Amino acid sequence: MKVRGNLLDRAESLAAAPDYLVAVGVAERTELVAGNFLAQVPEGDLHVFSHVLHNWDDGSVRRIAANCARAARPGGWLVVLDMVLPSAPQPAVGHLMDVLMMVLVGGAERTPEQYQALIEPAGYTLTRDVPLPIDDTGRQPPWRALEFRRD
């Protein structure tokens, strides 16, 4: 099976993408799409947001999720790869990043439950919360993959 993908970003951000995509060997399978995910996203089976949604306030995340739901095929996926706060109150590096995101860009780090509350109303269900692999120090990093499936 040949996997194809769209890389959606602002036009000025896509300028460096072709050289990188050639270097990693996926240029022939990647279409560059200039746009704004707050307005519209390309159709697809899978929409992936890596270290993106924490930049945005709750209303914008709801809008992005709704745009993905409109563009998703039935049974499609939305995957969030990001720093995720622990559900129970406990010390975590994500709390410092949460303050930084709030002050710098108006965004937030969130718990899995907070992501659910923002994304599920668009028609998705959280199906898995996967911790990313333990790093070289043997510690579990705060990044997770949250998998949502379109109803």
C-alpha cells in the first residue's frame, strides 16, 4: 500500500518543505497545501497534529476539530501528538509549559479529559492514549499520542 499525505501550513512556512521532503524520501507522496486549519483542512482518513494544538485556545481547538470532522471520511482518525498533562494532580514538566503557552500564545497544555471535551463534540471518540517511548534516560517523557476516531 502506498501512503500519500498532505502537508497543510501557511504558504510562507511551506517554502522550505520541498527540500526536506526530498531529503527524507517522501516528496513524491506528499502534496503541499497552503491554507489555514482554522478555516478548512484537506479531506483524508487521518489528520495528525504534532505539537500544534497546545498553541491554541479552547475555542480554536474546537474549530480545528470540527474542520477535521467535516473533512474526515467515516471511521477516519484525528491524532494529537503533544505534551499531555497528567489527569490527577501531580508534579509534571507540562505544568511549566502550560504557563508558558498561556502567557506567550494564549494556548494550554491539557489533560486527556480536556482534549476529549474539546474534540469529541466534533464527532470523534477517544480510542487510545498512548505514551511515547521511554527516552534514553529511562524516564517516560510527557508526550503522548491521543487517538480519536470519527463516529
